[in-house]
Amino acid sequence: MESLLLEFGGLPLHPLVVHAAVVFIPLAALLLIAGAIVLRWRWVLPTAVWVSWLATVVSILASQSGEALGEVIGTPQEHGELGEAMSPLMIGMSVVATLTWWLRKRSSKLLRGLSQLASVLIALVALGLVVLVGHSGAVATWNGTLAASETLASEQSSDTVATSSAQDEVAAPSSGITMDDVAAHNSVDDCWIAVDGVVFDASGFGARHPGGQAAIAGICGTDATAAFRGQHGNQNNPNSILAGFEIGALAG
């Protein structure tokens, strides 16, 4: 079951399901709001009900596939927590939508009014939460990549100007960097790691790492080849980010 939640057609399932979630959840919320507050649009309530339940199934799949993917590449804490809250919220919205539709001709005006108010409120919360989940996921996915791109651009630019004393300190000696050099940089804020015979300066990256700062702190000042390859293998995004931090070859 885990493999089914992890991949589909050779691609990670989570991003595919998330695309469905960002369509169906807002659509369900907007249909529910329209059917609840506009009298002449009450005909959309049955559609709002089945779209809400469809969005609920999609949100559950998104949450479960996200957990499966997180076991492989690490789960950003904020994104994971917000994603877990989406499924129960969607179940609640679907139940409220169903009751609002069922009560529209079967109850007192007061009860109908309360169900309509509940529909609008929970739909607004769903709209807000799906935006927060999407934003946190985008930040976790792209912040590190953008940072790596900026680092690469900065290093390329530095080739055309005189380097500062700080840059001289980081630059690799012509004979290569020894493991003793790497071991001297063993904190999250001053973090060198060796992977596959190459040394990388990951100082400060822990705060942006999708899997949390602890994952970086544990490998600073070490040969992290086994840890990095065991977690990420040949995945493009982690390897692209790592490449942006390269400072030189590890001395044999």
C-alpha cells in the first residue's frame, strides 16, 4: 500500500494528488458558499455536496501520499501539520454541506439559517487552509532551490572580482580539503560536509532544510556520503541544492 501511495507511473504521487486538491477543495467551498447564501443558486447545493466529498477523498489521498513521500525525503514540519488538518476539516465541510442540502426544505427557518451559516464559515476556513498548505509546500520545495541558485550566481560573480578575506578562508587549497578541515566546521551555522569526495559548505542551510534543522546538524563536519545517498539517492532537487554549496575536492 505504501508503494501505491508513493508513486504513480514512475512519478511521486503526492504532487499529482495535490494538483487535484487545489482544484476541488476551493471549488467545493465556493459552490457551498454560493448555494448557502444566494437563494436563486440553491440548485448548486447537490453539486456542492458531491464535490465536497470528492475533495475530501482527494485531501485524504494527499495527506497519506505526503506522509509516504516524507518518509523518503523528509517532511517539512509546518507543511506536514497543516496538511494533516486538511482531511478532518474537509470531512466536516462535507457533512455540513450534506446537512444543509438535506435541511433546505425539511426544517424550520432558524435551523436552515444556522446550517447555512455553518456552511459559509467552514467553507471560508477550508479556503484559507488550502492556501496555507499550498504556500508552506511551495516554500519547502523551492526555497532551498532558489537559495542554491543564488549561491551559484554569487560564486560565478566572485570569479570576476577580488575575493574578500572571508572568501579566501572558505576557498579550497589547491591540494584539496582534508577531513580535518571539514571536521573543524561542525555546527549548523558553520557547516561543512563531504559527499562522494567533494566538500560542501552548507552553513545556515539547516533552517531551510525541508526535513528540519536536526537532519543537517547531525552531519556537519563529517563525511555524509552514506547519510545523503541513503536519504536522497539520485533525486534531482536535493542533488541540485547540494551542488550549489560545493567549495572544493576532498584530499585523498
